[in-house]
Amino acid sequence: MGEFDEKGLNLSRYSIPMRLYLRARYLYLIFLSVIVGAFVGIMSFALHACIEFNTKIFLEGLDSYMPPLSSGEIEVLHFHVHLGVLPTFLVPAIGGLICGIVASRLSSETLGGGTKEAITAFHTTGRIRGRVPFVKTIVTGFTIGSGGSGGSEGPIMQIGAGIGSIVGNIVRRISEKDRRILLACGMGAGMGSIFLSPIGGAIFGVEVLYKRDYEVEALVPSVVSSITAYAVFHSLLSMLTGVPFGTLRIFSAPDIRLQSPIELIFYVLLGVAGGLVSLLYIECYRFVKNLFKKLKAPTFLKPAIGGFIVGLMGWKFHFVLGTGYGYVQMAIKGLMDTETLWIATFAKILATTLTVGSGGSGGLFAPGVVIGAMLGGGFGYLIHDLTPTAGDPRGYVLAGMVTLLAGAFKTPLSAVIMVFEMTGSYNL
């Protein structure tokens, strides 16, 4: 039947020296994926700290508003500033302006989400400028820390891909194909570390590269890189906060189980609703992005305009500011009413598309988690009020996350695994 290596190559048609060379080359790639993962883990921690620092300076300091935290959002900087000198609507605008100026002057490709830029680099040159990971970390801190509605996953994917590119440029005798795999390793490592989801992040890194396929050859190196990044990131958090290694998850969720097969019908309906809202999310983002592209204003000023509108929304609805993870945690605990959950679903879509579509540095994936959780919560409590056979409405919060991530990003497998790892709720 023939002998195959880890990449699926038929080794039986090669000479023994060539077989040894191919195996040694693959082991070398695995070694490089560990190096990439270690540095991405450090950069994930730097991004986490940068966002927290700017949140305390801008939202807490200038506006006296500190967003609620989820169970996994651990503070690593123990200081507080309470000035309260600016109204809410000005704070995201200031952060957006600083982001626009810094990105325009130092690295224009760091404007926007970052996921598309990382994927484009993978499919084209296989290279990202060495300054990108560091500039992206800074501008993301300003955007999200000042209240911009974005996530850290798009930026960390671009940061991770940049680290993979740097390692690929430094080492010698590496093929163009292996260089691209290192980019994929960096993307998966970034997702696995920042979301505390090493397996789901690795699969996401190879699943998001294509609409209808997977980068199979990158799977094993990506898993190794993602687990390494997770270990480094969590170790740094543990050293500074005292949290036992391996115990931290983004969200704390109860052990929810299905009580009746009838509940599956309602989960199917939620899946349909999630698919429709995913389409709305995508189309809204495209519309806003095209709108700002046509807007006759300096590029550096556009994130400030988007931030100003988001600030106006945040003046009334605080849950649109920042990542919104704390409100997901509240929804899981059943602390948000049905009306607020429905409002948050669509308000978060608008705020996120304005932030990222205008050029602010933030991702769409993490807000998708929030939007899905709000949608699932609103749907779950509505169905629960109509019929007791719907089961625990908190379960729909978790399932809602999966529906948005699978629908909007075309990553059904990694969406399920990541929500498992993020919540620790495997039974549901």
C-alpha cells in the first residue's frame, strides 16, 4: 500500500536518503512551529495587557466607565484612574483618531480587522513586514481600549502571521510552501492563546484560509504552535495573577444538559436564526466598509468618525463598547432581560461594523461571539416563556455563539470546538 509521511506524501517512490530528508524537513518545520508559538504567546500577552492598559486610561480614566469582565478576563495591571472629564461619545473617537494616525504613519496595513490581511499574505507573497505585529498591537490597544467595538482575534491573527513571517525570513533553507505554513501556524497560535482554546484555535487557523477547504498540511504544525502559544500565554497570566495553570476559561458556564429531544427542534430554529443574522452581520460590514471607502476624508480620520458614532451609541447602550465579554458572562448567568438581549444583538452588529469598517483595529470574530450570545439568549428566553419544553434558556446563549461563528466565518468545526474550550460546557 505504500508508506506515507505526515504530509501525506507517498514515500515508497523515493530513495532512502530522500525519505530521511523529507522526514527531517518535516521535523524541522515542527521545531519552527514551536518557536513561532512561543513568540506568539508572548505577543498575545502583550496585546492583552495593551488593551487592558488603554481601557483603564480611556474608558475608566476619561469617562469613569469600566466594562464588566468575564470570568477569564484577568487583570494583570493593578492600577485605576478615575478622572471622568469627557463624555462617552468622545472617548472612542479619540482612540480611533490615535489609531488612524499611528497606523497611517507606521503601517497602513494594520488598519481594519487583520484577518483578511493575514489570509491575503498567506495566498500571495507569504510575507508580512516585520513591523506589523508591533504596530498592530499598539493600534488595537487604542481602538478597543477606548471603547471601539472590536475583538482581539483579527489583530492577533495578523500579529501571529507576522511572527510566522519573521521566523520564516530569519531561518535558512525553507521552502515557500513551508513559509506559508508558518504563517498559518502563527494565525492558529494567536487564536488558540488569546481565546484560551488551543485545539479550536489551531483548527480555525487552517479552516479560515479557504471557503470550502482546509490547509491540511498545516494542521499538525498549527496544533503544536497553538498549544505552545497557549502554554506561554497562560503561564504568563499565572505568574502575574496566581491563577492555576490550565484552569482559566474565557467564560464560566453551568453544566447544562438537554432534558428532552424536543429541545433539539428549538436549537435547529436557533441555527436558522443564527444563519440569517450572520448574513445581516456580513452585509452590514460590507456596506459600512464601502461607505467609508467612498467617504472623502483623510484615511487617518475615518476611524475617529466611526468611533464617534459608536461613542454616541455607547452613551445610551454601554454594552456596545469594547469586546463585550462581560455582558456575555451576564447573559450566561441569566442576569440580562430579554429586551436588552435583543437590543444588544443588533446594536453590537452596528457598532462593530462601524468600528472595523471605518478602519479601527479590531476583529469581527469576538463581537460575533457576543452577538451570537445575545441572539441565543433573546431567543432562548422568548421560547422559554412560550413553552416549558424549550429547556434551560442559558443553553441557547452558548449555542448562539456557535451559530454566529459557524455562519459568519464559515468555520463550523472550529466554532463548536472553540466554544467548548471557551466555556468548558461539553455536555450541551
